Amino acid sequence: MKEYWNGNNSISKTFWYAWVIGSVAIAFAFGLIAFLAGYLFSVSSIQLAIATFIFLLLINPYYIFCWVALWRSSKNTENKAIHILTKALVIAHAGIVIYNITSIQEITSTSF
């Protein structure tokens, strides 16, 4: 983890292992837990909204870790286009996450 945070790995290793596989694994684990909870217990829409909010609280620190790791590992390439594309991807994903967070706040403030 320290190698990723310090940007000592290649861009491809950081992107595929930390960001893609890590994010998918976290989302799959959460989905499995939510499915099992819904199957075993009666789950209301409010409980589902709370669970989604908790998921976002858990995955956002991981996304921040991935952004920092990918941003810092972008220096490990000689290809300037890949370097710029990597930073653009991080900025775009951060914007999407921030937009989603603000959208959830708007939805929850009007629904409840």
C-alpha cells in the first residue's frame, strides 16, 4: 500500500490493481452484503438509502487513495500523453464522485 501511495509503481499496475480491481472488489462485497441482507431480512427503502450512504462513506476514502496513487505514479512514464491522460482521468473521476455526493444530498433532503 505504501508503494502505491508514494507513486512507486507503474501507472498500469496502479490503475488495474488498485483502482479497477480494488473498486470492483469493494462494490461486489457491498452488493453481496446488501443482497444477503435483503434476502434474509425485510429491508425498507430508508434502510437501503442508509446502506448506500454508508457504502459511499466507505468507498470515498478508497477513491481518494486511488487518486493520489495514480496521480503520483503518473510520473513513472516517459509518454507525455499517458501522463496527461492519467491526470485528466483522476480529475474527471473526482468530479463525478463529487457530483454524485451532492446529488445524494439533494435526493435525501427532499425524500425524507
